[in-house]
Amino acid sequence: MRVVATSNDPVRLSFLKALLADAGIMPIVLDAHASAIEGSIGAIQQRLMVAEDDFGRATRLLRDCGEC
């Protein structure tokens, strides 16, 4: 798994997940619970991850959409 984006903005993460899923890439969000436990003060960013095999395609897609 590799990180394609980090954020504490749930709307942005939801958008990025939908964008990737529409392209056939299955993303996963890590650190969501840790971020919520610390009060969402921004100290712990949530990580949007994709499989190693999808990383190149995912980063190109996000870059083409101005998100990376």
C-alpha cells in the first residue's frame, strides 16, 4: 500500500475516494480513528492509500484533476 493523499477534510477524502473508485482503483483510508480520538485538531492526518500496483495510475489521475 502507498499513500496518495493526506488530509483531515472528510469532504476532500470522500471526493478523492469516489474519484479513484470510479477509475477502478480501490482506496482505503487509514488513521481515521486516530484522527477522531485526538479531537481532529490536525495533528494526525488521515492517509488515503492504494495498492502498490495502482499507485502510478492513481497519482496521475489525482494530478490530472489538480488534487495532487
